[in-house]
Amino acid sequence: QVQLVESGGGLVQAGGSLRLSCAASGRLLNIIDMGWYRQAPGKEREFVALITRDDTSNYADSIKGRFILSRDGARNTVYLQMNSVKPEDTAVYYCYARESGPPAIKTYWGQGTQVTVSS
């Protein structure tokens, strides 16, 4: 089992910055990647960013160039630095971790943290 605890959400003005953290604990040996999804009211959950064990990162086009995902391996924590935020970034942000099988890849989710961007 893998446990994920998120922190850092809150209210921020448009153009400002915010940093989200996600601390992982438990069985971490087979983690493939970690990252973030978000879900705005009335919308489906969407991919934001991921980072692999070898620090390769991938970003959604909507946040590319504004958000930076980093990983602290010693603390088993990933950070999402959100810069130049926009009202459309308002959502509940969910941290995830994917674990390799066998028998199959399993995805763990955090409880979510609210980010609200005011215009």
C-alpha cells in the first residue's frame, strides 16, 4: 500500500504563485511515477503533470511553461510549483502514484487539495 498526503492548496490571486506538496509513504519500491491531476467543478478529472523515477517529467499543454514539477527522493515528496496562475486553474488537485505489478499497475490517490484562483 502507498499513502499520499497533499498540502499547500489555498486561495491565490491571478498571476500569483502557489506550491503543492505530496508526501508518499508505505511501499514505495515499485513506484513508476508520481504526479498530479485536477478536477474543476462540473468537469472531468484531467492530467496536469507527472515525474518518473529518473526525473523525466511531462506536462499538460494547459500548464506547460507555468507549472514545474519536481521530486525530492530522500523525502519521497513531489512538489508542484504553480506560477502565473489563472482563474481556470481553479480545481481540486489530486496527487497520484503508480505502482508496477505484478499482477497489474495500480494507482493510488491522495485526498485532494483545493486551489482557488481569484481574478
